[in-house]
Amino acid sequence: MKFNVTDLIGLISSLSPFVPAAVVTVETVIGALKGAGALTDEDVDADFTALIAQAIEAKAEADRAASGNDPQ
Amino acid sequence: MKFKRLLLFPLLAIALTVVTGCGGKLNVKQKIDRDDRVAFTALHEFQKLETQLYHAKAPWPTAVQHQQLGKLLSDAYMMVIDVAIAGRDLKPGDSVPDTITKESADLTKLVTDIMSLSKGTPAAAQAGTLQKSVETLTATAAGGK
């Protein structure tokens, strides 16, 4: 059985209002999936790709703040 | 729906903790993925908090500080992206490339600047979490040589 890491992390992120330790949870999830033999290299590559997309989006917001064009 | 979610998380956490205890170790690529994502999440949580305070016209950050932090965060995200790209390119048996080692070391220095700008503010604790996550990524990169 293969897990879609991105979907799972998305699920956990959606729980974040109830989970102050969401960051630690992500670490636990990935470690647990590997332990269960369910995390393949394809899953890891997919997660890297998702991470890149998310970081690009967050960077765009940071760039807006850095430009001074982010009114209060 | 909220109750189901509240119930789901503890069950999930318990199940995953048990599985982790029985399971094997992560390889270098998986560790880089894990730690880069944790660093990104910590950066993003800091950014959300800082932005929220800024738009709420809190005493911190000022407009100038918001701009300075925006630049630091932008550079930090670029480093996260570079690590992720290099991590994705890793093949089985590869050791950690210099790119990842350098980017994570640079990220550590950059986070120090974020910490300085956040000292004594409502974002200080999150900045501390961010620093720890980046130190973990740097240690993983160094350990994978």
C-alpha cells in the first residue's frame, strides 16, 4: 500500500488549529510511513516537488512585504 | 466534523508512533525531505504570525521591520527551495552535495538575523522554533557526507 505523502501532510496541516505541535507531527508522519515500508522514493520526490511549490508561494508573499508594497 | 477531527488526530498520532517504533531508519534523502519541510513549516508559521501582527497594527513589527523581515524570509525560502531541488536530485547511495550543506549553513546565519529582529516580541518563541528546525537541517546535511 502506498501513501500519498502530500495528501497526508495536507490532512495534518488542516488539523493544525487543534495541533500546536503540527511541525513535530509532520516529522512523525514521514518517519512512521518509512517504518511501515510505505514511503517510496517516488513519494519523497513528490513531497519535494510539493514543498518547492509551497515555498515559492510563500516567497512571493515575503517579496511583497520586502518591496514595501504591503500596506497595513 | 470538528469532533471527528479531534478524535482522528490522537488516534493517528498513536498509530504512527507505534509504527515508527517498529520501523526502520530514514535514508539521507528522506531525512533531507523531512527536515527541509519542517524548516519550511517553521518559516511559514513565523511569517504568518509576523504578517498578522503587522496588519493588526501591533507595536511590532513596524513598517520598516516588516520590510526587513520580508527580505530575510524571501531569502530563507529561496534556500529551502534550493535544498529541496538538490534533495530531489539525490540518487540512492549519494552523499549530501555541497549545495545542501552550504544552503543550510547560510540559512542558519540568516535565521540568526530573524531572531535578532524578533527578540522580545510575540514572535520570539516561533523564531526560536525556527532556529531549532534549521539547526536540525544543518546537522542532517553534515551527517550525510
